[in-house]
Amino acid sequence: MIFKKYSAFFQPHELDALTAAYVAVWQEVRASDVRASEASVLKNNLAQIILASACTGERDTERLKQIALRAVLSKLRSKQPSMRGEPSARKVCKRPT
């Protein structure tokens, strides 16, 4: 269980909610064709986002999933060109002279 080391701060059912949100979001993110080299960083980011949300009082699994998915997909989109090995729009698009 990814959040096991935080068991002193959360009840077992709360840890279950955090884990369920993590698993559900990771399945969706993984389906977006994430490279293996990026997976570890994204998994850590995902866990941190869920944990931070839980520390502010959020315990609803669906809400945790929404928060985490929005944040992780935003990170993926903002880094997508470099993560896919494609040039960024700034390097490709030049202003007319």
C-alpha cells in the first residue's frame, strides 16, 4: 500500500480512499502512453497530490481522483512535447520577420 507509512495520520478507511484514488488515476494516466522512464516521477507526483489533498481534509475518493487527475494531466500536457521527444511549439513556430 503506497500510503502505508502515513497510517499514523489516517484511519484505515481513509487510507483505502487515498489508495483507491491513486490506483484509479494511475490507470487512466498510464493509458495516456507514459514512458517507463517518466512513470516513477509521475507516480510520486500523483501520490503527493493525493496526500496533500487529504492533509487539507479531503477524504472523498471521487473528489481525490478529480483533483489528482486534473493536476497530473496538466503536468503531462505542459511537458508533453519534451516527454514525447517532439519539439516544443516555441522552437518550431517563429514570428514572421
